[in-house]
Amino acid sequence: MTPFAVAPEFLDGWDWNWHSNSKTRSWRSLSDGAKALSARVGTGGPFEDYVSRAKTILKDFDLQEFSKSIESQSMIRAFFHAWMSESALAESTLRIQTINALSASKLGMSRLGTMALIHLHLMYFDRVDQWESGLFSAIEDAVRKAVAAQRRNDKVIDIVETVRAKPELVIKASATSSASRLVVNGEHSVEGLLADLKLSGLEARRYRELLNQEVYLRRIENADPHANNSFLSGISSDAVRKAPRPGGGYFGIDLLEALISRPNGMPSLEWLNAILDIAGDPRMSYTQNWSTWWSPLEESARETVIRWLSDQDLELFLRTIEEYGERTNNETLQRMYPDRSKFLRGLQKSGLVRETRLFMPASARDFAGRTLPNRVLQTISRLEGTRDQSLIFIDCGKFHIVEGSHNFKIWVYEGAVHELLSSRRRYSTHIDELRQPLSDQYFKKGQRYKAVTHNGLWQYPVLCFLRQDLGIGINSSEMMTKATYSEMRYKKGMP
């Protein structure tokens, strides 16, 4: 009696009564097992010896021996396998010369060899041009030639037939860009598209990476920066932001450029947080993180995000004052709030604000920490010497302001900013340092300043100093409530 061959492992769970159960998953089990068995064809036993020999030839870069070896189909596949299993070996030996020699082999390329060549192409894709200029085109040409040499099989559509029918979605340099349109337009998910292209069973590492990158960039291009965008949730992962970008460097740089250039005005908090999650705070210029992510960007991009963060700082400062006044029933603070709020928001609206910095005592930081992420709290300097006062520094280029809550005066300074205000290396500051001692430093340097107590029409001397002494053109009506503006016009006139 002729014995039966041992069944493959994937048949162990096969339901031999599948025909009587319409809900069984046995056919899927058989199908998945067949794929696994197919993937192992030509890769076990003696084939490992071929691969070992191929690696030796490549490491020695013996082109004469290489040319002799490719007279064997097994060795052709072995070279492809060696390159795919060791990226360093591929980087040092995958060259136009070796690809052209394989493509010109007298044996021609078998179907398995053609599949391996396509797999190799998708695994490294655009990266190969960094190893040798023109290598991508050489591999693409080799793939086209090998596919054209294979007999057409319309009954079983595999990766060879996919490349034959849709080269623009698989092997061309623009393939991932074209494929991403199908995903973003809603025709496919990424995995669904890969399955349709018969790529889901292949690693296709770099092709997948580029496809996902193109999808992210297209979604940013089509998104509303002021609305909720679910795709932003995964955009800051290391797998995404630290993936290599075309031409070198991190893909996160491309993401930052797209995210920053897209909004017209202040974006949603979710959008801004995505930028900060990728790159950190652009104001922390002394950090290694800044060198990695912000240094490669244009100065205008950094300035844009700093302005957005300044708007956020200003709103946080005003909200803290307002909520603190309400929580403590501080009538004086509540009475002074509308004029201070209008003045600072008018300054913000003027477009003069370049950068801000918050100074808060522990109690205010703890209060703000109820709703703010730790990343934001870390940018707020600790203010010593007070239990409840908070300050904000506002850099407007030709002048800058230090404004505070409670009975802290508003200080307006001319010209360059003192390091006590600008240096973010300094984590804590005593409130008394930001009063007369600081103004004395400006006086010694010949820089003019004005300190004004928040009594009566306090805006008048501030605006006089800005407009008449410093020559700053500013719309006074935007800096005051209607009631205060009318009162000033009646009692003092406009500065």
C-alpha cells in the first residue's frame, strides 16, 4: 500500500465536514495555510546553502563569480533573498551593474524570481537612489522586463499580473503618490488597497512607508485645520515622524511644514498639539529636540507657531485671572479684568506680538494644570515671592511689556529684551526682580521704559509712551472697552 504524505500543519484544524456547515471558517484556514506554504517555497533546506553562498559572493563583491552564479535560477533568487534579509548588504552591493547583469541573464527570470525582484523593489523603493544614482530606474526597468517575459495568467492574479496591469500604482517612482489618492478619496483603506494590489502578503516595507506618508500629507492638505481631525491622533508616533523622508532626514519635517503652512490663522488646539507632539516647543531653542525638528525649518515657520503659542499663553493668562477672581470673590480683580483683557487682546489683534512668556506661582500653575497637559506647564516659569500673582511678558519687537495680575504695574520697555525675561533656561524668577531692579538695568543701557499703576485711565500714559515716545502706530480704539474709550476721549483726548 502506498502511504499518504503527511499533511501540512495548517490542515490540523481543518473541518472535513465543511460542506455541511455554511458558517465554518475552514476554507479561510486552508487559504491562509496555502499562502504560508507558498511563501516558504524555495526557501528551506538546500536553498539556505544558496543564500549563504550568495552572501559570500556579495560581501567579497566578486563580480566575476556573480556573473557565473546567475546561470542558476536558484542563485538568482538567493541573491534577491540575501539583499532583502540584510539591508546593509543591499546598501553596499545592490548596484546598477548587478541588477543589469541579473536582468540580462541568459536563463531569463523565472516567475518566482520575478516575484522576488518585485519584492526587493518594494522593500527599498526610493532609498536605493541614495546608494547609487539611477538605481531605482534600473530596478524598475528590470521589473518591467521580467514581468513582460512571464506568461499571462488571467485566472490567478498575483503580484506579477498586478504589475503588468497597474505599474503606475506599484513600481513607478510616483506609485505611492497615485495610490494615496485612492485612499484619501475614500475608494480604499491602506490595507484594502494593498490587498487589492496583491501586496498584503509581502513586506513591501518602504513602499508601505511612503504610501502612509503620502496619505498623511494629502489628508493634511484636504483637512480643515480648525475642526476635529481623527487622523492626527497617530501622526506624532516615532514610527511616523522618524521614518525616513524622500531625500533624507525625518518625515516629521515634511509633516511640520504641511501642518504649519495649511492654517489661515490660529488652528484648532488639536492641530497645534499635533505640531508640538511631533517637534516640541519652538521657543526652547537651547535643546537638542529643537536642533532636530525646528532647526531644519524656515524661520517664518517657527515664527508662525510661536505666534500661535503666544495667543495660547495670552488666553491662559487672562483665563487664569478671570477664574481666580471669580473663585476667590476678589471684586477688585474682577473689576480690573475687562480693561486689562481688552488691552492685551487689542495688542494681540494688532499683529505686533512676536512671543510671550508666562510667569506663575505654584498655586496658579496647579490651577492651570487641571486642564493643561504637562508639556504646556513645563513652558511656564515658576514665579517666586508671591502666592497668587501671575505675570506675562509680551515681546512686540520694538518694545515689550510685562503685565501682571492684582496690583502689579504694567511695565513697557523700549528695544532689546533683557535675558531675565527671554531666557527659558531659567526655570524660576522672583517677582521683585521684575520690578525696579529690572528697570534699572534698562536705564543703565539707555533704554526708555514706562511703569504705570492700574488706576483710572491707566491706558492713556501707556499709549502716550508707545505712540509719542517710541513712535509705535497702534489703534487706540482696539485697546479699550467702548466705555473706557469714550471716557478717555471726553476727559483727556486721544494720545
